[in-house]
Amino acid sequence: MKTFVVDTDVASVIFRQLPQAALYEKALVGNDLVLSFMTVAELEEWPLRNNWGWARRKQLAQYIATYRVVYVNRELCRIFARARAALLAAGRPVETRDIWVAATALLLRAPLATNNVRHFQHLQELRLFHLPSHPQ
């Protein structure tokens, strides 16, 4: 079994059962799937912004529960700080939320399953997993 950190965009594709969902599920099934605390926060924002009812909120909670979640600790903060400093020094600003997700993958030494390769391509130590058929 391999560990994958699942980026918010891939988690969204799977939760909403978009066309690529079956492809990601097939590629990731049977592995240790992890969400960063940041992805959980982003997912938890959806019901608030979109006025979801109880049933849809429960569905989201059950979906999140299928993943292992990595929360903030001191080592994750150090990895985040190194990644952010390196990106800023290279003149490559990246959204803070994306750096937290990347730092989680770096902490676990796991590939990051993402559709947003451009967001992460400048973090040299980060391994990315994406579906080649998905447009970049």
C-alpha cells in the first residue's frame, strides 16, 4: 500500500463524482489516502458558502472520514516555512493553502495527487501524481 496526499481539487472531483472521479478512484483505491488539514478546511467551507442542507453536509462528513487527516504540528510548520521561503526567494509565489497541502506531502514523503500541477511544479522535492489525460 502506498500513501498519497490528495489535493483539494482531486478530493472535489471524487466527492462530486465528476467524469475524472472514476479514473482517480481506480488509480488510488486500496492505498493510504491522506488529506491535509487545509483541504479539510476548504471542504468544510463549501456547505457554509453554498447553504447546504443536513443530508449533503452529512455526505461530506462521511466522505472526509474515508481519509486519514494530517493536522498541524511543529515539523509540518518547519516544512511549510522552508517551502514558502524557497518559493518566495525564487520569485514564485504560491497560495498559502497550496503550500500547506504540499508540505503535508513532503512531511509524509508521499506523492501529491493533484490536477493543479502548475501550483506545485516549482517545489523540487515534491512528487506529483496526476492523470496524464487531464488538461493541465
